[in-house]
Amino acid sequence: MGTQSTSPVSISNAIEHKAYARVGLLGNPSDVYYGRTISFTFGNFWASVQLQPSDELVIKPHPTHDLVQFRSLDHLVNRLNNEGYYGGVRLLMAICKVFYNYCKENKIDICGKNFTLSYDTNIPRQTGLSGSSAIVCAALSCLLDFYEVRHLIKVEVRPTLVLAAEQELGIVAGLQDRVAQVYGGLVYMDFSKEYMDAFGHGIYTPMDISLLPPLYLIYAENPSDSGKVHSTVRQRWLNGDKFILSSMLEVANVAKEGRTALLEKDHSKLAKLMDCNFDLRRSMFGDDALGDLNIKMVEVARKVGAASKFTGSGGAVIAFCPDGPSQVKLLEDECQKAGFIVVPVEVVSSCLNANELQTLKKLVC
């Protein structure tokens, strides 16, 4: 890796972007099966990336997440057991490569300038809140502004670039999380096969965040059981398994019905759809693949009558208390007994600028 430039750079030249943690509210995991989803970003957790002009191109390791100096061999092994081998440096490198290749292929001029990239994040690990893609998404925003090409790379294409960077690293994922984080706010997504095949992306429709009722995030501080058994759902779907095919259609329909429920502020319907979404997922994947800890989080919420489902592939749960504050108090008490953290979700508005939103409105029309 190159050494950091010692030439002074005014901090005012720095570009900084945040990308927020996301919740898959309805429809997941149908996004990788040509389905539909509704997701939103929330301000409790985020990743931030800072870009500063520099003489050489430098990717700075994070002092905690990219640790390469240890007190002992025991410390190193414990660290790897708890955190794994990977920090954020590889993510920043991957999006730089994908961004460069996209610009080159599309004859977008980005020559002549170098930079230093650094990042920070407070998104809890292994909670299914899209911590990795948040880092990539924030970095892409920095690159768009640094090279002044935001207007040349369409909003609907950007999630595909974020996903491509993660796929460079062997991360298996779908577009839903990246769409939510690129767009920000509440987004309804339709990944119909015909449209995806024709355009390389789905139809993404921003929705008003005021349509959401109060929601609560439940997660474990030290997740240890996120499902130990490899799921066969993908292969069964590819093989044309009728149960999986019909179940995925049902999950996609949950998102479609959920959009109507949100628009009509039918919160009792929303609660039923959230529960239905989890039950369908459980029937397809099985308890061993979902993991005991993840299932327990859902069951703790259901014990007090709250609707609940995974935020993503497991690790955290989103809960809705249709009966209001008294039910929220019961939920908090049960989570405390079970050793789970519960926090009110702070939904954030769309992060797109006025021009980008206007362009999207034309697309949707």
C-alpha cells in the first residue's frame, strides 16, 4: 500500500458521506428471486466515509476494524474468532475498482486526481443491518462528488455498482439493501424478471417515511448463533421446487400488499403481513438455518403480541406494537429479561438531491 501524502490538505476540501443501516420491512428474501420488497434506512446506525485529495491514492485502515497489531497470539486468535478476517479496507478497494471500470466502460472521464479514503462505522456486526454495503455506498457517494460525475451515473444504477463491489469479494447478496442505502428513506422495490433482464435493475419507488408507524429494533449485543446450517433454498428454487417457487411468490405478494397497507395506514394489516413474512421464511429455510437466537428474538416480541420479523437474513428483528406504548413497555421488559437490546427506530428521509428525486419521479410515471 502507498504511503500517505505528507503535503498539507485543507480539511475543507474533504468530502464525507454517511450511509445508514437498513431494515427489510417486507418481502425479504424475495429480492434475489425476482420478487418485491419494502425497505427503509434508519439513523440509529451508520457508516461514514471521508475522502480527501492527496498526492497518492491511499486507503487508510480503520484503527479498530482493520487491526493488524495485537497484544499476543491469544489476542489475535480471539479477535479472528469474534470479528473474522475482514475489515473495511477491502470494501473500499473493491468499490474503487468497480467505479473505475464502470467509468472506463461508459467513457466517463475521471483522470488526474488522487485521494485518501478513510471510514468509520457503528453498525453492529452480524445483525443483518447491511454494515458492509453501508461502507461501500458511502464511499461511492464520495467518489461521485470528488470526480463530479453524480449526474452521469444514474441513481438506479448505483445499487448495482455497490453490489458488484461486494460480489468482487465473494459476498453473496441481493440488490435490496443497496437500493435502500443509495436512495435512503422508505423504498418499494419491484425486481420483476422481465424488467431486470431488460435494464439490469428493478423499479424502485421512494415512499413517504411518515407512512411508517413507530417501529422497534431488537438485537443481541454479542450474536453467536446466526444459523449454522447452509440453506438449500437457492438450489431448490433453481431446480423448480414447487413449494419454494410458490412460497417466494407469496413473500413477494406480502410486500405488494404491504405497500397498500402503508398507503392506507392500515396498521393491523401491516402487523399481520410482518408476521406472515417471517412464517413464510421459516417454512422455507427451517429452524436450523435461521438459528435459535434469531428465532428467540421473534418469539420474545410475539409473546407480548407485537408483530416481528428479521431485518435481513438474521441477527436482528424489527417489531411493531399495534397496541401502543403499553405494549412497547411489555416488549422492553421481555427483551431485558431475554438479554436483548431494544431501541426505537429513527427512520431517515431520502438522501437523494432534488434533481435525482425529480428524475426518479419521471421514471416511475
